[in-house]
Amino acid sequence: MRTDIFCRVIDNYGDIGVCWRLARQLAREHGWRVRLWVDDLSVMTRLAPQVDPKAASQRADGVDIVHWTRPAPPLAPGDVVIEAFACDPPVEFVQRMRDQVRPPVWVNLEYLSAEPWVETCHALPSPQPGGLRKYFFFPGFTAATGGLLRERGLLAERDALQGDPAARAAFLRGAGLPEPLAGERLVTLFCYPDAPASALADVLAGGDTPTLLAIPPGVAPYLAAGTRGRLRIARAPFLPQADYDRLLWSADLNFVRGEDSFVRAQWAARPMVWHIYPQAEAAHVDKLEAWLRRYPAPAPASALQTAWNGDAGAARFPGLLAEALSPAVFGPWREAARAWSGSLAAQPDLATQLTGFCQARQENHA
């Protein structure tokens, strides 16, 4: 199967993060010939340093990469066309899709949501001008959705690292981070600018347990590297995706944001706090609450999520954090996080479901 994936970099790294993972998995595990169209290669190079941001076309990790310019390169469509997050392929490319004797299967890969309505919309067709059909493919947390991105062997690799303290220490050293000291927990922080990161640092600095807080470039720049109280702050380098996964696996608690790191933190099977991308008219609040209704964290840990996202109880964040980190809550939270990861892993992964879906539609079109 030849497939085109279109990715428009809207903000930060979430869009390209999801598309790059999907493209590589389709190529490596399913044998598809994948062509990834990206409008901003300079952002992609942060995730994939081997990519040349000035090249019109190139190949990396088994994926053909095309710089999505205007006008778009005059390339013929593949068997499957995936537009990520309703990014609208070029008009002239869509016309070439119509001109095919056997039109490609056209899929809109939607944003992830735990809201119940996505189950009723998943896999539905949408008639398009000229006789084409576009199918809505929703990632999700239930068997009635498209599942989550998860590579083969990912969880076995995770378990091996988490079960080997020496390997964990070696990874952290190689990633340019200090090793946690004896009795020191590791926390990662990846958030948007409006997160109460200063309050987080204050609670950790005054807590009973020593903490190493790893923060990537550009996040909470007002939190300088150094030590205060029971807290050590280390500035982490920007890591390729595979190493970021390992960092999440190595941590005791992960603060993540958006969609890509949100999913990867769930595969880490560690307690996590999600900073959801803010949307107009507070639409993100419904998405956060929908996920919390599924995520089996203890009550203080769930309340912590909404406080971190700036709801009316944001002033309660320091107290909620202290309670969530207490042994009485953090132990059950840790167990719940591993059970949650296991329950998600019992479902087919997104790439496997997507390939099956597209192949079935191809056969129907024959």
C-alpha cells in the first residue's frame, strides 16, 4: 500500500509528533510505502535531527518526506491519503485523487478525545465533491474507536528499562541529565506557559521527599537550574521521540501536555498530570473531564488534574499536589497507572486498526 500523510504544523510539536510516529510505524511494521508531507520541516528536525530542513524531498527512517509547499509538488496520489487533523490536502492534489481510475481511500485522522460522541462518529464517511469519500478516523480509549499509537515491542522495552536501575541510570547520563540521588524521585515537566509551574516547584522544594525535576528547553523558563530546598532542577536537552519515551519511563511522575506526550505518558505506566491544550469557549474542559472519567486515578490525583489546568479550584493546586504525593495516595495512583496502561494495551493499536480499515475500503472500492 502506498500512502500519503499530510501534516500541517499548527503549534508546537504535537501534529508532527503524531504524524512522524504513525508514518514510521506504517512503514516498519506494516510494509507500507509512506510519503509524509510536512509544511514546516524546521520543526520536524527537532524530533528527527537526521531530516534536512532545506530539502524538497528526502528519505529518513524508511519514510519519504516531502516539503509541502505552495504550489504543492505535482506528485500522484497513493492508495491511501491521510490528512492529519483536518489539514486539507492541496486542491490540485485532491483533483488528482478524483482523476484516479481507482480513487484512494481518504482518511481524516482526527484529534484524540475520550468523549463518548467520538464512538458514534468513528469510521463514518463524508461525501466530497467529485464523488470522493472522506472517512473520519478517531483515536480513542475504547474498542469502538481507532485506539492509540503503540509500536510493537514498546511495552516490553519499557518494562526492561524500568526493571533495570543500571540501564535507567545509563540512559539518563547519555541523555545529558543527572542521575537521581538515593531516595530522590524523578519528575518531568512539559507544559504550556499558563501552567502553575512556580507553585509546583514551591511544593516540591518544601516537600518531605527530595525531587529531581527535569524540564526541556523553552518550558517554564523562569525555573532556573539549581537546588532549593528539597528540589533540584535540571534543564533537559530536547530529545528525539524514542529518548523522550525513555525519559517518561524513567520518571516517577510525568507532567505532559497536548496529545503526543499525553499518549506516551500513558504507555509509561507512571502517574501523570495532563495539561490539555486550551481551546475557545473552554471546549478543552469537556475533553479533560471525559478523560478523567475513564482514568482510574485516586480522587486527589484527579482533582489535581483540573487544578493544574486552571479551573476554579486552581488555588487548591499546592494542597492537592501535596496530598497526591503522599504515600497514601501516590502508591494507589502508581498501581492505577500501570493497570490503566495494561487495559489500553489490550486493545489493538491505532496503526493496526488503520491499516485494516483502509485495506477493507480498498477491497470495497475494487
